[in-house]
Amino acid sequence: MAAITVRNLSDETHRALKARAARHGRSTEGEVRAILDAAVEPAGRVRLGSLLADIGADVGGVDLDVTRSTEPHEPLDLT
């Protein structure tokens, strides 16, 4: 993974980052990563669930008759 160093960060900005990180339950470094990730995420990014809901709406909606089984099942053996 890439790393960067931010020099000459004001004490006020550093304190604000630490406080914001604490509110979000993250480290200061984790908070900076979250801020940077949000800053570069494409604004018009379409999520898969939204896309599928739009497709369903375009065809007049989908009515699924789904019933869940209440029967107990054996756990899957992955060995």
C-alpha cells in the first residue's frame, strides 16, 4: 500500500482531526484515510442494489413470491 506524509499541519487542524476521529471511533490516521477516500470517490457512482431496483422499476416492478423454509438444516462441512 502507498503511504504519504503531510508536513506543516497546523496544531488546530491536528486537534480537529483527532476530535473527529474520536467521534467516529477511529484513529487519527484512520480518519484521514476515510476523509481522503470520500474526497476521491466518484460522485455519480451507481451501486449494484440501486441499479437493480431501477431496472425492476423500468419493467413495471417485480413481485416475487418468496417463502423461507423454517426447516432446520445441517451445517455445511467445508473440510
